[in-house]
Amino acid sequence: MSNTVVEVKNLTKVFGDVTAVNDVSFSIEEKDFLILLGPSGCGKTTILRMIAGLEEPTSGEIFLREKLVYSSEKKIFVPARERSVGLVFQSYALWPHMTVFENIAFGLRVQHLNSAAIKAKVKEGLSFMQLEEMANRYPQEMSGGQQQRVALARMLVSEPEVFLMDEPLSNLDAKLRLEMRAEIKNIHFQTGATTVYVTHDQVEALTMANKIAVLNHGRMEQFDKPKAIYKHPATLFVADFIGSPTINKLKGVLQFEEGAGICSVRGDSFKLVTGYKINTRVQEGQEVVAAVRPESVLVDSVKGHEGSINIFSAEISTVLPAGPETILQVKFKNYILNLLITQDVDYLAGEKVDIYIPPKEVLLVNSSTGRLIPPSMNTQ
Amino acid sequence: MKGRGTKLAKLVEQTSFLPYLIPGIAFGALYLSLFTHRIGPIPALYGTFLLVALVCIAKNLPFTGRAGITSMLQIGSELEEASEIAGAKWSRRFMKIILPLSINGAISGFILVFITVMRELSLILLLVTPETRTLTTMTFRYQEQGYSQFSSAISVLIIAIVVAAELATRRLTKNKAI
Ligand SMILES: Nc1ncnc2c1ncn2[C@@H]1O[C@H](COP(=O)(O)OP(=O)(O)O)[C@@H](O)[C@H]1O
Ligand SMILES: [Mg+2]
């Protein structure tokens, strides 16, 4: 017996003439921390609300612990209150006419616990979220960060089967957001609760998730581990959305280097050698985008690299130091490339440099489909 | 709560604003000419307090409508959904969340309209008879007949009632502001 906790199959939601969620399928297991990631309006909240039972899908199926809670075909819709899910709303949705204690106790009262048990559980929840002194406050008398802790405590004490969180950190300032990231990760570590978490912040997704579903216009572009999403994006959209600074994209057509048996990309005025082997599944002349991560481009340290391939002269246009790392924007032909360097070198704007793009770091995207040419064809 | 933002709801809300755009005295005259004779099953309402009440209700519908609808349906549907997630049945959600939250809005909506009506003159001037006088029309009559001291005294009384009502609202909705 598998330990699938949440499974959605062909989930679709149409609002009027907007398809908010389009044929999305995935499943997650015990202790998974899934992040639904994508730009605003891509359907993340709608998916979360459908899992919670607050929104009825248009079609598809949803299973919670292998129990069918929604099916368009079988006409099953289990309401939210019977699903055993916890939800932290983006707005927190704390009840303004109740004290913090009552906010947290509400779900326990619904479960008909006796008052001693309720008191003990609320107290435990309060101390877990370091809110002991706040029990008698009203939500509107607290800071955003404190309200968020109350919302988390309210979810925790009910011990739901699945934690759902909708951009819980989006209303916090940058410093607090970093702290809460660690705190939520710690909650997940301590409770082991299966979590579905929504964010549009790719850094948040990479740091917190053990699985990421990248969404775009209601469609799921990729479902994978964070490392795989970063290293092997399935589409140009994913490659572009993940990573900061943004991935570099160079347009060109595919050209075969018969002698070496590999592919290169011929652009306007450059030739970029890739690590892709000549293969029957790629065609010479195919329009492609060569995508290269900012940290993969090396600057000035060109000595020791085989031959003189993929070494280009460029000019530094902007230097953006950020503590331990520096972002360089360099002018190369008619492109501005983003580079991320960790060496402690002081570059100046206007400086001429040589850049080196290692062939094995080049990802190829089929321009007509927007999909990556599978890395399995890569020599690496 | 569903049903918010539907076309019908918007239509109702928008038509309820029409009376507000018509000048009070004209609106009063309209009701006067409408209700001096009996029309079908509706008896002649002129001279009854009901007519005064009716015209005040119609005129203030936009406010009451807004206050009522907003407080009841837009308390933030997420607040209700949060209680649904907590496992509460509809009855408990209504008693513990919707009702306590909208009662504030209802009270402040009521007081707002109460204060407006207390100060209403032009709207009801044509509709009152000696039996259905209100404080404002009394000040008008006294002023007309030269009893300006009586008139001023009643004005002070109106102000006192309005201020008291305002203070009462503040007390009632204190600490519970949404
Ligand atoms: N209740 C609704 N009625 C109509 N359209 C909606 C509703 N909820 C969401 N949408 C639309 O569905 C799309 C996805 O919304 P949402 O799931 O909130 O996106 P996200 O959370 O990723 O920003 C958007 O285009 C939004 O306008
Ligand atoms: Mg959202």
C-alpha cells in the first residue's frame, strides 16, 4: 500500500471564460513539502482551494489519503469541513471578534474536546509559536508577523492530515520573511505534516520545498525536485522563471560539428558549442535558444580550458556587488548577459573581459515548442 | 456565502441608488401624489406615519442596502471559509462568525440612517400632517410662526440625540472593528 497523501488527477477549473486550472495532475506522499510555484494569476490559489474543498472543480479527481473527495464523473464532492485539512490564508483570515486564544480554540471546540483538553492544546500551540503572552489580544492589536503565527498555531492545534498554505509570507517584510521561512521549515521538520504551499517566489520554493510544481496559465509545466527543476528545466518558461538573476538566452540555429560529433548553435555573429551529441532526434537548421545559467559563465579565468571554443570578448556594463557574490551584466554582441561570480575581484563598468561558456552548461530549447531538448542526449 | 457579485445583486444595488439622486423635496412630492388616493389594493397613505417611514426607507435604501449587504456578505468570505476548514457546520458558522461580525455593520448602518433621518426635513415636509410631525418639521413650523426660541430648543434636542447615537455606535463597535 502506497502512502500517497494528496493526489489530483486531470484537475480543471473554469471560471466563466477563464480556465484557471487546466488538466493538472500530481501526487505527493507522507512528509512531502510541495510548493506550487508560478506567477500571479497562474491558478495556484485555485488549486489549493480545490484541495481544501472550498472551490468545486469543473472536472477531474482529488484523493486525500486514497479517499476520493472529489470526482466529476462519480459526482462526489466532500465539503471542506469533512476533509481534515488545515489552511493558512494569504490574508490569515483570523476572526477579528475573537481573542487569539479563541481563534486557536475554535477548531477544538468544533471537535467537542473538553475544556481542559482545549486549554492544554491551545497553550501548547501558543508556546510552540512563541505567543504565550498574546492569548488575550485581538488579532488587529498584533503585528503582521504575530498574526501569521496565530494563523499557523490555529492550523497546528487541529492536527489536520494536510497543511495547506497560501503565500503565508507575502505580507511580511524581507527580514521577517527569511526568519519565517526557517520557522515553517522547522514546523514541517517537527510535525512531519504533508504540506502544500503556494508561492510566486522562486527562491522560497527552492529553499523550502522537496517537490515543486511549476505552473503557467493554469497548466503544470514541470513537477520535480527543486534541484532537478533548476538543473533540468523542462521548458523555457521554467528555466526563465527559476533562478536569480535570470537565465541567459541566446538565439540561433542548430549546426552539426561532424568531426566532433556534437551540436553547436550558430547565432547572428557567434558560434556556441554545446555538449549535445549529434542525434537523430535533433535536426540541423532547427531554431533553438541556448540557455545558460549566470553562474555557469566564467569570466577572465579562461586559461586551462580546452582549445579556444566558446571564449568571447565582452564588455562589462554593470557591476552589482551583493556581499559574498557579485552580479555582472556584460555586453556580448547584441545581448546583455547576467553573470554571477563569487570570486573577490573588483570589476569596473566599461572593462573589457573574456567570457567562457562551458559547452556542458548549455541547455538547448526547441524554439518552436518551448521545450528543452532532453538532457539525456547531453554528453554529460 | 455565495451570490455576491452576481448580475442580479449588482442590478439591485444600482437601482437602490436612484432615490438618492432625486432631490428630497421632489421625492416627497412624488410620494405625495402617489399616495393621496388609493390605488388598487394600496389605501391612501397620506396622513399616516407609515408614509413618512416609507419615504425615509426608500430614500436611504442605498445606505442600508450597502451597509447590510456589505457587512453580511462581504465580511470577507475567507473568515467564513476559515471556520469551514475548522470543521464547523453551517449553523455554528452563522452563530459564531457571520452573525457576530455582521451585527456590528448592521448596528452602524442603522445608526447612520437613524442620524440621517433625524435631520431630514425637505423629504418629509410635504408628507407630514399635525399628527405625524417629526422634530425637524416642528422646528420649521415654529420658525414659520415666529417662535424662534422653541425652534432653537428643538434643534438643540436633535443635536443631542444625534450626538448620543453617534457615541453609542462608537461604544458598541469599539474593539471589534473589522
Ligand atoms: N472566483 C473567481 N471568479 C472568477 N475568476 C477567478 C476566481 N478566482 C480566480 N479567478 C481567476 O483564475 C485565475 C487564477 O487565479 P488564482 O488561482 O487566484 O491565481 P494565483 O493564486 O496563482 O495568483 C486568475 O485569472 C483569476 O482571475
Ligand atoms: Mg493566489
